[in-house]
Amino acid sequence: MLPDRQNHTSFAQTAKPKETSQSMQIEQPRRIRHTYTQNLVAAPDKVFPLLCPVREAEWVPNWDPRRVLTGSGVGEQDCVFITEGAPQDAIWVITRHAAEAGRLEIIKVTVDHTVCKVEIALTATAKGTAAEIAYTYTALSAAGEAFLDEFTADWYRGFMKEWEDAMNHYLTSGQMIQGD
């Protein structure tokens, strides 16, 4: 329920400048970004719809979001989804969903651990699609910093290669690749 506007004090009326803040921490972020370009065997208009919390269940082994909040039934602007994970569940929000431009951006929040920005840019090529995929992680805690230490360029390259192989297998066979 929204507050009664007639009896509601505005932010400007209540905000008073403070000389110092006892609770606000301003610090340099511990952040890491990796990018990888996948070579996919289908055109961007075939690839983009598969980059969706619902459709990924068709081609990504073990992909099973607990909850997807979507008006259309698939990925869309402002779609929210929750995945199980360690140290705890992650909340994902699609912040840009531009199919015509082949652009997708998602924010993933794992509370008290990390925030991740996922950026995907699809470009048509003679053989299909170049998918430039960037993950930028920011640590929110010591546990998040430990995660960043393990989020190496080699680990990311392996993760992206598995994703590329799974997508290409699905695009050529219509079947999910068999996982471990």
C-alpha cells in the first residue's frame, strides 16, 4: 500500500545534511571483467531467443531457475529470475533486452557475495554469429573477493567454451548436449 500523500513528508523536507556519516562506507571496488567471443553456427535471430532464462532449459545442462517473473513467458526487459547457488541463491534482472540490435544485459546479485553484470552483443558473420560475452564481477564481501580470485581468465575461457559447445550442439541438432 502506498503512503497517504497528503500526510506524507517529502524527501526534501526530511533530508538534512550530515557533517559525517557513521554508517556509510565508500571504498574502491574489487572488480574483475573477462570477455570472450563465441562463434555460433546460426544467425543472431536464431541465437538471441535462446539467451533466455526459460529457453536456456532447452540447451543448458542442469539449468533450472527456481522462479521466473515475466509477462511474456520468456526473457524480456525487466524479467527477474532466481537461480539456486552457493553460497546462496542469485537474483537476476534483465536490464536490456534488444533483440533487433542483438544486445542483452543482465545484472546478477548474490547478496553479501557479488554483483555481476553480463553483457552480450551478437553480430552476424558469414558462418553465423559472433557472440561477445562479458562478465564483470564486483565483490561485496571477503567471500566475494575469494570468488574473484578463482574467477580467472582461464576459468572463464573454459566456461565460455562449454557454453559455446552447448549452444552450437543445440543449434545443429535441436538436442541438449549431454553433460557430465
